[in-house]
Amino acid sequence: MNETFHANLKLITGEELLAEVFVTEECGEEMMVLGNPIVITESTQIIDHKKGIAKSGLLPKKWLTYSNDDMVLVNRSHVITISELDKFAVEFYQRALIAARLSSPVKRKIESSDNSGYIGNTKTYRDKLENMYNNSFDVPE
């Protein structure tokens, strides 16, 4: 399969997700890489007893509310069912994803230097290696 597609997934926890999915294998187990997973909840906003109607809305939000990462790895054994989205559902997902990102409490990208385990960034090491190379005694002219 090895291509990304948009899908609706039902997990063993009962959660229903919309996401971009890439199926892969890690250590002999089938895994699913979920890109930008979101959940959609329905909220009843107004009930008009006189007219006999209820107005409701769909509320999209990120699946992992406080995560800064857009990709999640899920073991295939945790997925009950998966269904590919049609073009209309993909358009809905893309609009809902924008709303989910806007409603997320995590609004900014966290810099790696703020996290434990930070080693360095590519530019710093590239500059350091280029400087070592340029100042070494055996550099050809």
C-alpha cells in the first residue's frame, strides 16, 4: 500500500478519528502513522421546545490536545476498523483541521532547546564541521 490516504478510524478505546494515514511495518508489527489526527464531537447548542427542533454543531479538536507533534504512531492491533474518506469527507476534514488547530491550547512550536535531551541543531554543527575542515592542515587549495 505504502501511500498516504485520509481515513476514519475506530480505535479499541471507542474513539473515532479522522486522519491522514500511512501504513508501515516496524519490528514485524503493522503500524499506522497518523498525521494530524482529529476527533469530531457533536454538541447540542439550542433546543427549541416550541418548534420541536434542536440545533447542534460539530466541534473538531486535536486528538492529542496538548501535543505539539502532528504525527502519531498507532499499533494496528488498536484499530477496530478503518475506512477511506471520499473527496467530500476529505474537504470536511481539511476545514475541521484548521478549526481544531485554532482551538488547541498549544499555539506555538516548541523549540528543541527547551526540551530535555537536546543535543544541538544542524546549523550549529554544520558551521562547526565546516570550520574544522577549513582550518585543518591537509585541506587542498
